Amino acid sequence: MNIEESEREIRQLKEEGIESIAIVLINSYIYNKHETIIKEISSKIGFKNISTSNEIIKTIKIVNRGWTTMVDGYLNPHIMSYT
């Protein structure tokens, strides 16, 4: 994993106005270290809503994990605005 490149890409997303991030890596159901690192970088850069697939749904199937994590990343900020 290239941490510097990941940080640069995440920083670019933030600069473009993205406010929520969903992180899905193919093998994170058994090895979640890289998702955790990306979450830490995202938090440091200023993302408030960060969804990681290894925390949302622990399943081997990346498509199901990806969709569920993406929906969480999209809806969670809206749901939290009601509280």
C-alpha cells in the first residue's frame, strides 16, 4: 500500500468538496489493516463520515460489501442530520 499516494488521492477528494467517504478493499473481510489506515488518513484530512466495509458488513462477497458500505456512506450523513 502506498500511503503517500492514498493521502494525496483522499486530500484531492476533500478539496473537490466530497464530505463522506466509503472505503471498500477486496480482501478486507480477512485483512482490514489497509482499510483502517485509509480511514485514519481520511479522518486526519477532515472527513467526518467514513464508512469501511470491514466495519459495516463482514462478508466475503465484495459486491454486497461494496454496495452496503456505499449506501451507508451516502445515507448516514442525511440520517444524522435529523438527530
